[in-house]
Amino acid sequence: MEQIDLEPDEAVTLAAEWLRKHRNDPRDRAIVPDLKTRFGISAIQACEAIRLSRQGGANVGT
């Protein structure tokens, strides 16, 4: 079922937090497919996680 509220779901938030912590790690593939596989999220959700990680909206360190 599609989420209808404006808050990111838990998997997207976790992906954003992970990405902030591992942003500079070497990668053997593109980040969107990596996030999809690692967190079981869609491409759109992976893009949202990337956006959150860049804004600091993932509440990392709080």
C-alpha cells in the first residue's frame, strides 16, 4: 500500500542515515540500485533517501 502522509517511511529514513554515514565509501555500483537492494525500497524511495541524506533530514546524530 502506498504511503499517503508526508513523513518518509522508516526504510527511507534508515537508508538516508546509512548513506550519510557511508557517503565516501568506495562503490562498485550506482547508489540507487545499491539502496534498493540493501533496504528493499523502490527507486523513488532511494531518490528520497538521497535527498534526505543531503539535507540532513534523516535526523542523524540526534
